[in-house]
Amino acid sequence: MTRFAHLAEGYRDQALWPDDERIAWIRKDRWVGFPKAEKVRLMLGELLAHPPRTRMPCLLVFGQTGMGKSHIVERFADENPRTFDDRTGLATIPVVAVQLPPEPTEGEFYDEVLAALGAGFAGGSDIGRARQLTRRLMGQVGARMLLLDEINHMLACTPRQQRIFLNTIRYFANDLRIPLVCTGNHEARAALLTDAALADRFDAIELVRWRDDEAFRLLLVTLAAILPLRNPSPLAEDLFRARLLELTDGNTGRIFRLVENLAVRAIRRSAETIGPEDLDADDLVLPSVTMKEIAKRQGRPVSGAAGTA
């Protein structure tokens, strides 16, 4: 009989590791695919392969905080990395990924793009020079896609700054003839729709909260098969699924974080398994948003419960 048969074949050796190594492995970032994420990655691949034309198609990936938007686009960027030709001394960067600053002005936008290209800029407030340098370098590195993560940060700007920012990214799409991919929340989608020229070329896909359906069951089957616990865990059973959704509100980040906490707790308690009863344990570390919602339902004060996702 195969030892640790409840684990996927490529993950059985991890179950033999010492406790501290297994806990460290659980805490690391890793890619766990699910249907909506794979659909987004497919759409990104099609955009990257799109031939240049006057009006390039663009994509907005939106949803509430913690649904995995940034993780998906970061994964795609990692799968299409920059390369360096030792013979010519030139770099190729097919996907230029930028995380927008909290209040992105036009100048800060160019600063962030230039930083992603590995170029410094000492032009200070000379936006015209920054624009020309950015255009030139994007062409030199063969950029075929610009990823703008957290585009909702522009909502912290004044209405005038927002219009300038939207004009800037529209200019880039037109001038460079490459697709723009933006991630953000529902408010960012509404802001993009205020620019008719941009809204007309952006497709949008929403990462919605999980429901108790077959896709969610398969996600939990996958997690149970890769967590390095030495005994099987009934994560996909009805009672566990329902309670997990209740505690996380179907938010991807909270689901993963809570299951990770449960796995670490199982190792430290030498239980080596996760069950429905563990979701009601007094010593369980819950996401702060979950604690806040539980306090609300129980009629307790929530002012001290800071919510993050």
C-alpha cells in the first residue's frame, strides 16, 4: 500500500519532512489553479499573441480585495520573463508589469514603468522627457503588454488627475499598439467606464466570490492533496465546505489563509488532519475580516477589529 496515498504523487515526500520544514512550505506562496484563474491566464495569453493594430484590445480583471487578481497577473508575468542576449547586450521584456503607487500622477506612472524596465530617470518634473524615454525603451525591449496592477489607486487622485491618468494610459495603448491589462476593484471599473474611448476597447472579467458548487469542491480536493499532512483531511465534505464559506465569505485569499492556518495547527498539535470541528476551535487564528463579521453577528463591538483581506 502506498504511503500517504491521500496526497498527490508529487507531494508525498513533503509529508516526511520535519514539522518546521512542513510549516515553512505551507506558508510559502504557490500557484493553485482554479477555473476562473485559468480562464484569465488564457485571455492574457491571447492578448500577448495579438498582432499590433490601431485599436488594441485591452482587459480589466476586477473583483473585491483578496480574490487573487494580482497573483494571477504576477504569475503570467513570471511565465513570460525578461531575457537577455549576451551577444547584443539587449534585454527583451515581453510583459512590463507595474504596480501603481497610492496616488498615481502622470509623472509617477512614467517613473514606475521606467523602474519596471530597469531604467532610472533623473529628469525630475520633466514629464515630456519621461514620456519620450518610456516610449523609446518600451520599443527597444520589445514590450508586447503593459500590466497595471491596482488601477483603483487612481481613485485617490483628484478628478482632474484621474482624467489625465486615463488619457495617459489611452495614449500608451494607441502609440505603442500593445494591449493594456489592468486589475482593480469594482470602483476602478466604474472609473474606466467614464472614459468612453477606453471603455470601448476594454473587456472585463470579474473574479467573483466562491459558492458551494463543484468548482469549490474541486479546489478543496486539490488543497487536501497538496498539504503535507500525514493523515487524510475531509476538506471537500459538505459540512466543512459550508462552514469554510461562512467564515471566509467566499474570498479566495481568506480561504487559502484559513486553510493554511488549519494545516499549521494540525502539525503543531500532532493531529495531522483537518476536520469540520477545527473550524470552531477556540485557538484557531482567523482572518481579521472574519473575526469582524462574527462579532457583528454576535452583537459584540467591532471597532477594534481591523479588516484586511
